[in-house]
Amino acid sequence: MYYGFLVKTTNQKIRGETMVRQIRSLVSSYGWKQQACSFLQESKIPWISNVRTYSNAPRGRPGEHRNPMNRLAVAGVESIIAVASGKGGVGKSTTAVNLAVALALECKLRVGLLDADVYGPSIPTLMKLQGRPQLDADSKMLPLENFGVRCMSMGFLMDKDAPAVWRGPMVMSALEKLMRGTAWGKIDVMVVDMPPGTGDAQISISQRLPLAGAVIVSTPQDLALVDARRGVTMFQKVEIPILGLIENMSFFKCPKCGERSDVFGHGGAHLTSQEMGMEFLGEVPLNMAIRETSDEGAPIVASSPSSEISGIYRAIARRIECKLGEWASSDGSVGPSIVIK
């Protein structure tokens, strides 16, 4: 299975391997066909007049997503998505939790939530879960469940205030245990709350799990968006497609007068999405109710289902479900192949 680019050249003398190598070098750093195709179309190379993509891949069944590196699947799990951020403090974990709950309650899917942030596990607090997991007959951990979402976190296995003073190999060993040492059962979508940044743990997770796609969370200010771009680039390099960008803490709406204030800036996430060829999934405002429900361990999607904020998360969840379905029935690989016609 493969997809590639049909390139129409205006110079009939330019043919063969030389041209193929030139185009291949232009797109080699682009891990996703949309960006590569857009780059070629906008590059204004004199001898290229038209570019379009093609695929000879058969249409697959739901849940059969791209796995170009032959990553080892997690038993019982059909699709895995990562919720990631280029830096901490942008609301990634809160977003991951509310998306997981929305996928379960709004989309009626069987959902798992893996807390991969070993150094700062947030899922126990955000999902109001505590206690050590029980073991099944095969000595696998049984996930804790709330709001229709099955959860696993290092926070379940450690004392509340105990830090994880571990180096890289120990972190990856712990994550491997959480991923594959858990009896997840049948799961339609697993949401992975990634550690912030683009370090060893993030790269290793991306290389070991067959991620169907990644959701990037950022706040509007330039500093956060710079780090978000780095996160996108990391996923592209390990051939993980980007589901889209969510702008968290996008604006503040005064509860008394209704006036909107762009506390951290405006428009940066939209522009970043356009420039990097990914979908802008939505704006989540800076709202006290999100903080309060998170601290209470009652995600706003579940505790206030008719609220405007809940509606935003539910709409994003529906869009993610739709994109996963579209990708499952399209091509099955990522590497570009160039055909000159």
C-alpha cells in the first residue's frame, strides 16, 4: 500500500530520477501528505504546474488506522489518540479528560484513558479515582472507571505526595507496564494524556504505540504556540498524523456583562493551524467552571452536560470521531512516493 503525488510538469525535458530526487528531497521532512502536497503547490517551482495526491490502498474497516512503523498494538484497543502539548500548564490533562468523557457520553464509544505523565499524574484527581488497581486471573491490572471511562495512571500506584524520581529507562518501563499490563477489555478509543514537551518519553510512546493521531493543545500566546509547533514536528517525524489543534484558555467572557477579553492574545492558533496544514478543532474559553469541576473530579462534560463549555468539548469529540472514521476508510501508509507524468 502506498500513496504519492502526481506531478504535472511544464517542461517535457525534465524527466527521470533527477527530478524524482529533487521533489523527494523537498518533501522528505514532511510526515503527512497534506503538508507535503501544500508545500509543493505553493513552492512555485517553475516546472511544476499541478500536484495532486493518489492512493492505491484498499478501503479499510473502522479501527484499522495507519501503523507505518509496525508498532505493537494494545490488546482489545481499536484506536489510540494522543493528547499532547509542547509545554506544561496549557490545560492538556483537563482537555484529555473532557475529550475522553465526551467520546464516551456523546459518541457512545467504549473509552480508555491512559495517564502517560508519570512525573505529574493528574487523572486520579481529575476523574476522582483513587486506590490501587485489582489484578485479574492473568495478573493484569484492572482499570479504574468513572463517567464511563476506564482509566490507568501511575498515580494509582504511588502515594499521593510521592514524587517519581526516575530516570528515562525506569519511566519507559513504568509506561510499558501501564500500557500493556492493564486488562483494558474492548476499547473503541484510548485517549493518552501525554507528558508535556518533546523529550525521550514522548518520542518513545509515539514509537511504541500505534497512534491513530495526535491532538495538540496550546494557549493563544506566541510562546506556547512555538512549543506547539515543536510538538507537531515531533509527531510528523515519527509518522503520526495530526488530528488538529485545540486552543485552550482562548478568551475570557465576563459573566456579568458578557464582554470578551483575549487575555493571552487572539488568532495565533488559527494561523498556526493554517501554516502547518492541520485542522483547528476549536476554542475553549478561560472559564472558572472548568477549574472548579476539575478540582472536584467531576469533568464539566459530565457534571454540566448542557453548558456551553460542555458543548464545545462534545463538538470536538464528534469531529475527532469523524476524522478517525475517515482515516480508517482511506489510505493506510504515510511515506510519499513520487510519480512524474
